[in-house]
Amino acid sequence: GDDNSGRKVITFSCCRMPPSHQLNHTRLLEYLKYTLDQYVENDYTVVYFHYGLKSLNKPSLKWLQTAYKEFDRNYSVLPSPVFNVFLTISFSFPRYKKNLKALYVVHPTNFIKILWNIFKPLISHKFGKKITYLNYLADLGQHLKYDQLNIPQEVIRHDENLWRKQKGKLPPVVKVPPPRPPLPTQQFRVSLQYIKDKNKGELIPPVMKETVSYLKSKGLQVEGLFRRSASIQTIKDVQKLYNQGKSVNFDDYHDIHIPAVILKTFLRELPEPLLTFDCYDHILEIMNVESCLRVTRCKQIIQGLPEHNYVVLKYLICFLHMVSQESIYNRMTASSLACVFGLNLIWPQKGTTSLSALVPVNLFTELLIDFYTNIFNSRTVPGE
């Protein structure tokens, strides 16, 4: 899932950990690193569900020592063994620490809170501000759409029991009001067809045209373009201006990352991904294609897109290809851009993208960017 800033969310559920004698803790450590490596090149968030960590499945002190040795730091034991591993990873590797923007600890025990206060002086103030304790799942909803997350039923039942004990009743059911009809000038959360119909048949949505144009002129050589997040409130304000049909001058915000985030947000909030739901399974199968035939297969998949999606995708990938050509300055290679844009271009119709789907999705996107000229050279659409 994504948090309210559009950052990818990694979850860890202690209740899913098997008994210690059945768990290969070396593989657990490798899995934690592997999972983080999928995201750490961009801003990301971690949600840690503490419920379910018991003496039966708690990692041993010997394993913790191995973990600390692996991450090349020697810290005393912090509030929770598994929680401690996340902190250790973040402390030990600058790239993990730098881009971790929030760590939410859900259902913390009093023991954790007490120990945290004891060890707080050992942790930098800047990093300490990233950690938030949340007593209930409803509190988590203020920071991200937790219904997108795969939360274990055990955690949900525990949350309900806490509500009963503390408040004498179940957590309130959040009533979602019926959606309002979109404004004629709406840009976000509406289909490409809707935007086209309301903009005199223009194929490229205005928000995409303006963000891409601005970034072409002022952002191509900005290091880390598309990797950084921006103020949530500022992004909401810009979205509101676009939805109301008002002009947006990105110079007024003095932050090149705002148009970059707006572009990603626009793609992510389309009702159907730009690459369409129909292409999802075909894209996941790209790993089964021989390396020398993958570009041809990408081209075949792209040729099957509806005309409007094809034109918008070609416009976007052309721009991302330009960004990748400046990677000596911006450090954003085709691979780096694919990690950012892959999950904003395609996702499943039901549920969320699994970890196993990341590799083919990112590979497919990387091929589109790297071989843009080859893949998009044989189809011309009227009005393009």
C-alpha cells in the first residue's frame, strides 16, 4: 500500500512469526534486507505490528548479536527484538536510514514504551521523530489507508479486544459518504477518457503535460528526481487547484520535487492503471521470456493497449527516457526510474501487488524506458 504521501509501505507482523525452533533466523535476516532493498532507493514507510511477539517466537539473543554483527553496529537491546532489527538496519546503512520517513509501531506494550524512553538518548533526535506509537488500528488510518494492507486477522481481533476493554465497545465503523460527482475540471481520481472529454479531446491530461514540461525545463539534472516526497498539505493544495481548473505555477513552491510527486500521484490515482488491468498477468510473465526476446514481448504487450493509454504512456516514457539520459547528473538510471514508476503504471484489479510481482513489474518498466525508441516506433495514433 501507500501512505498519505504516496510512499510505499512495508509491514511486519510479529504474530506471523513461527516458533523460534522452527524458524531459520538467518533467512529471516536475509528476507528483511531483501524486502527493504526493494524500496530503500525511494522514500518509504514501515508499519510494525507488535502483537503476537511472545517468548515462543521471540528471536534469541544469539541471533540478535548475529544481526548486529551483520549490520556492523553494536547496539544494546532495544524495546523489541524484531523492532530492534529495523532500528539496527536503519542505523547501520545510511540508505535505509535516509529514506525511511516514518516507522509506525502498532499496539505497543507499556514495556516497549518504557524501554524506548530509557534508550531514547542513544538515538538521534531526527530519527526519533520518525517513530510513532499507535494504540489502535483506527489511529493508523490517520496516516495511511490501512485497508490496503494485509493485516492478519489476529491483529484485527486483538484491536477489537483492546477497544472493548478500554472503551466498552467495538471500534466505530467509519461511514464512507457516497462519492461526489467529479467536477468538470477534475484531474485526479478520474479516468483518462473523462479528462479527454472535458478538455476538448486533448489526449495528454493537462496535469501531466504541465508537470512534464516543467521538469523537462528545470529538473532533468536534479539529483534524486522522483525519489523524494513532498509536504502532504502542499500536494493536496496543488491537487485542489488542478481539480478546480485553476492555474498552477510551480515556481511559487520553490521545490522541484512537488511537480515530480504530483505526476506520480496522478498516475497512482487513476481508476485503472495506465497499463490497464488486462496487461497485469502478461507483464508478470516477462520473467519467463528469454532475455533476447523480452523487448519484442514488451512491444507486443504495448501494442495491445487502447489508443488513448498508448499515447499517454508513450508521452510519459519518452520523458522518463530523457531523464535516464541525464543519469550522470541526476543518478536516475532506467532501473532507478522503474523502481519508482513501475507500481504507478500497473497494479492488480483486486488486492495489492505482491512482493514477488515487483521484479517483473520493475523489469518491464525498465525495458520500456531503456528501449523507448524501439518499442514505440511502429504505432502512430491520430491526434498524437
